[in-house]
Amino acid sequence: MKNKFLLDTNAVSSLTQEHSDEYDKISSKVNSLDDAELYTSILSIYEMEYGASHADDPYIAHKARLAIQSIKDEIIILPLTEKGAEIFGVVKEQYRKEKGIGKKALQKHNVDLIIAATAIEVGAILVSRDNKDKIFEILQNVRSDFDWEDWTE
């Protein structure tokens, strides 16, 4: 059975930026994988498109769009689904209860939780260095079907 990994926005972005501190670590890990499937969420493409549109320098915007295209060519892009939405609802409530926070404070984690729900849906390990408020550690503790790794450590 193939290992499945869902790369979060920061992981796929690092793969396209050879000058970044994380590039060597993440690309090295990707190259060492044997018979693995790599995914990213359509939300990561959305975030990268925003980054390209937000760039003040046309050259940087062009490079960002080339990076987005390389991701589309090399990694399976997962859409949002009805099943993922169901998982998201449960995961978000589990995280809220475990963290003991209100609904308003929870909103800033929506994208992370949607991407985590997508990883659960496809049975993939989430790869991210973005563990704000220990969100992924908490999910890992309350969900036996969720795992995440930080390939930059």
C-alpha cells in the first residue's frame, strides 16, 4: 500500500522556493519517499494564487504563477467534497471542545481544519510546519485517523 501525504500550503510553497530555508529539507524528504502519493488541497492553490496576485513586483508574481503551475503538474490537487465537509464539521467541534475556545476565536483556523479534514478523508498524513496553537497536535490526540508531520525539523 502506498503512503499518502497531503502537503499543506507552506510545504508546497517551500518546494517551489529553492532559496527558502525549508526547500532542502522538504525536497530531500520528497525525493526519499518510496512509492508514495503526494497531494495538496485546492485551498493551497487558492492561497498561492492570492500570494501571486498580492505581489507588488510583476517578476515575483510571474515566478509565483510558474510555481503554482509546477505544483499542478507534479502533485495531485484534491477538491473540496461533501464528505470532507462532514469531517470538517466534526473535527472543528472536536478541536473547539478540546481547546476550550469560542466560535469567534476558532474562525482563524478554518483553512487548517479544512485541510486536516481533507487529509483524514483520503487517509493521508498531513505535512505542515504551521502548527498554530498546537492545532495538529490536538487533533492527533483526539482523532485516531489523523496524523501530521513537520518535514522542516
